[in-house]
Amino acid sequence: MAAARRISSLFSRSFAYSSASSALLFKGRISQVGRVVSSYSTAATVENPSTPSVNVNYTQLLINGNFVDSASGKTFPTYDPRTGDVIAHVAEGDAEDIDRAVSAARKAFDEGPWPKMTAYERSMVLFRFADLLDKHTEKLATLETWDNGKTYEQAAKVELPMISRIIRYYAGWADKIHGLTVPADGPHHVQIIHEPIGVAGQIIPWNFPLLMFAWKVGPALACGNTIVLKTAEQTPLSALYASKLLHEAGLPPGVLNVVSGFGPTAGAALASHMKVDKLAFTGSSQTGKIILELAAKSNLKLVTLELGGKSPFIVCKDADVDKAVELAHFALFFNQGQCCCAGSRTYVHESVYDEFLEKAKARALKRSVGDPFMAGIEQGPQIDSKQFEKILMYIRSGVESGATLETGGERIGSKGYYIQPTVFSNVKEDMLIAKDEIFGPVQSILKFKDIDEVVRRANSSSYGLAAGVFTHDLDTANTLTHALKVGTVWINCYDVFDAAIPFGGYKMSGQGREKGIHSLSNYLQVKAVVTPKKNPAWI
């Protein structure tokens, strides 16, 4: 819980800012109060970013315990989102490399020592891995910030402690996965036992590369499976480094294989591979549908999906407005808004709407944007040019559809993918900014009159990942908790991620759960063993 608490405390500070007015050449309404900021106190760090003090040592594929080139010899560049410059060229895996990796994982599961180790021995490998993660925090956090753009403070002080905690959590579970003995209606001894599924294919996203690595690798290994993991093409570096540490901790060759590559080639090959027994994917709902179809058309492999969201953050009429503004700001802008459970629909009761709006706008104007390696920076760049342009497109759409742009809406600086913290008011449900997952620093503030209305509107989304509720009234909190069709409800808090708390969504936000005891079932088969009893003393 300490790591989870650090998330809120780390991003609750306010920073000095300077403002200047600028006009947007869009149709629609633009607030005349606090016009768009065109320069920030940290703008100089955008134009002159620091040089990371780390070498990129691992850029090849990891197959059967060795770093190797791709079969084709191809590489692809991974970019620094602060500048758009190339950090390194990484081996580009495709279907042939996936096949090599699956063969190594299959052999390691069928013939290797990993499934035949005692559960305690497997747990000790994971505990040693967690210790190595702690030892290498600075380097891992640097790679994560450099490749992804998230702030170094977030990577080092929040995410890396959470990652090692997750690994220790599942290390603890490894020797506590028990079966059952159940009574039968006749003279039979019945055992229910849990067995590892086999080869698990795992596809992780770019917004939290190491955290998603831990969420998937931890339970799969604790249950005794072997893995082929595909990294996101935007952020391959940190997972390769972490995988090297896992082998240093004593993981046998072939148990974890890592292939860097692109979705239509490497990802599709993994999802459709006939020798992969289980698939876990985190990413967009659109890609999740493709993954599910490929899995079904191949060998009907089991699939868990952690997908997109458009999470409501509901500020009730009894809310402490100052605290609600800060929490809603954090819920949306955390990780540059690139978070599947971001509170991206901020519903505010009409009695406090005007006050909330003015304070939310002021808080956005204070947000410190710049080089994520610099101390005190709250927001770094977006991941790449594609996401950068997508966010700006949604901002234009918001203005053109009649929402009021209160602040933000433009890029910052001339290099990299920085976007001003953006706030919209007068947002309606039929606008794209209220329906689609923007995945960026764009806060949409909507007004509501009563609880029944906000429940109906909040549940109208095709997503159902998470929700936030801000109220002092226990009855209101209980009503909303049960009425909202989402996988997680945070009451007077947000983004509290503990290793034991399950995470996943309703509707198009996915199927299955990550973290906690529930994720173990994703990687276990259930087998019934029935033996007749002869002349039993009792049944």
C-alpha cells in the first residue's frame, strides 16, 4: 500500500507557472478567462532536454536464455519522445521469431526444470528477481523515462517499488496454490488439483511497460508456466533489461522469452500460434477484438484482456471542492493522461460546477510540463507522433462540436510531443471527447443534476473499467458503488493499485482480472481426479 499511497502524494503538489495568451484557429468556443498558455516556466527544458546517463545494452530478442538477432536481421528504431530522436535500433521479431520463442518455451515446459521445481524453489527465483529490481531501480527508471516519456520521479519512486512488490506478492503465492478434496455421493475419493496451463503468450502495452510486465510475468511464473512475451514497439527497452535480471535470479533458459516487434506481424503470430496455450493482452479494445478472434480461430486458447476505458469521476454536491479538483486532476492527467482507467469524464453536480470549473482550470494552468528527467516536472511528452496527433485531433473535435476550451489545447515547444494540459467545459455525451478514449491530457467536465441521472449517463459508455466517486455521504457512496457498471470504484481516492487488488473491466474494457488472487486462475488448469474406494470406513 505504501507504493500506492505514493502515487497520490507525488502528484498533489502545485508548481509555479507563467501564463501567456494565445488563440486557437478553431471553430467553436474558447474561454476568454485564462486563455491558452503558450509558455511554461519549464519550457526551456522542452527545447534543451538532459542527456540520460545510461547505456542501452540489450536490444536483441531474448530466446531460450540468449540474446539473439531476429531471423530476418531486421531492426526498428525506438524513439525518445522528448525529441523524436532515435535512442537505439532494436531487433524486429516476426512470425519466424515467435515460432522460435514458442518452441523454446514449449520445450522448457515439457522437458525443462521449471515445472518440475518445487513451488518453493520457484518462489525463491522470484524473490531474488525482486531484490535485483530494487538494486537496479535507477537504471530501469531511466530506461523507462527515456523510452516512454513518463517522469523519472514517477518511474523511480512510484512504479519501480510497485513492480518489485508485485513480484514479491506472487513469489509468496507460488507455494500456496492448493487443491481441494471434495465429498462425492458414493464411494469415491475426489481430488481437485491445479496445474499450470503451459505456454503463455503475453502482449504488453507502451504506457506502463515494466508495470504490465510484472502484472503478467509474476502470476504466470508463480503458477509454473513458461512465457513468450511481446513488448510494445514503442517501448521495448526496459522489459529486455528486466528479463536479463530475471535470468540472473536463476530462471532457467526458455522459461521467459521476449520478442520485440509489431502487432500485425509478431503479435498476430503469437495470438494465432497453435502451441500457445493461453494469451494475455493489455491494450485497446479494438486490438483486443482482433486478439480474441485470432485465438478463437487457431486453437481456442484461453484469453484474458485488459482493455480501454472512459472512466467517470463523479463529484457530488457535498464534495470538498478543493480536494475534489486535485483528485480529479490527478485522475485524468496522471502519466500524461495515458492511462486506461483515467478519470476522463468528470461529472460535477450543478451546485458546485462553476466553482469546480474555475479551480480545475487554475490547477491545469499550474501543471508543470517539461523534460521528465527534471525534478519537479509533473508531465512529460506523449509517447510518439501518432498519439500526439491523435490527441490534438480530439481537441479540435471538442472545439468544433461546441465544447468550451477553457485552457490548453496546443503543443508546447518545437520538438518532442508535449501537449498543454487541456480542460473542456460544456461537454455533452454525444461529443467524441466524451465517448472515445483520448489517452492524453484532456479533461472533459460535464454537469449533472441528481444521482439517478449521473448513473444513467456514466453507464451509457461502452467501457466499464473504473470510476471515481467523491462524496462524504455514505448512502450516496453505496448507491453509486453498486450502480456503476465498472470493475473498480475508488471512493474519495483514485488510482490506488495494490498487489492484492484485482483489476479489470466490464463490457468492452475486457475480460478476466489482473493482480490479486484472481489472476492466478488465468494461468491454472483445474483437474478432477476420481478414485474408487473399496470398503471405505466412511464416505
